[in-house]
Amino acid sequence: MKAIDLRLLRGAALPTVVVAAAAVVVCAVVAGGKGALAAALAGVVVVAFFTVSLVAVAKAGDVFPQLMLPVALATYVIKLLVLYVVIGAFVDVRWMSPRAFAVTVIALTLVWTAAEVRTFFRQRILYVEPSAGEGS
């Protein structure tokens, strides 16, 4: 993975983990132990899903840059299907709070997306390759 990919991962994952920890505390206060467990599970799901996507797209870009969009779309579809199965499995559970899980997933998804966009726009990315002899 390139340095920019690692910076994007770090820039998005760290705020998401911090907000996930806060969500665990808030859900523990609001919904008890079941809420805390749901928030923790939601944090793991969101961080894992977005990390897999970022790594897959970065690896595709390293191998063949034209594959980045198809890989991004494929990981998006796969994540939707897996999330559908995960949410379907948690519909009637009694050991956690499905509402706390859903709210935390939505909140952490927004945090990850905003942090990733912020990190991307703060990067200084050259859009042309400077040649060694120019500007000297």
C-alpha cells in the first residue's frame, strides 16, 4: 500500500474508533450492557468493512489502476450483502440492543466517511509527475 492509502486509513480509522468508544459508553448508559455490546459490535463491523474496502482498492491500484473502480464497486456490493445478512441475523436477538447497533452503525459510517473526505482533501497530491530537470 502506498503512503497516501495508509494516511487515509489512519485518518479515517482513528476518529471512528474514538467515536465508537464514546458510543459504547453512551449506549451503556442509555441501554445498559446490551447497548454497550451492540455499540462495540457495530464499531467492529464498521471499521472492518471500511478497512477491507480501502485495502482492496489500494491493492487493486498497485496492481492495475484501471481495476480500482470495479474493485470499489464489487466491495461495496459485497459489503451491502454481508451487512444485510448481519442485520437479518440480529433482528430477534435478546443478548444485544438492535436499536443501539443500528444507530451506532449509522453514526460511525458518517464519521468514517467525513474523516476520510477530510483526510483526502488535506493531502498534497500531485496530479502530474514532475521531471527531475524542470524547475532547477
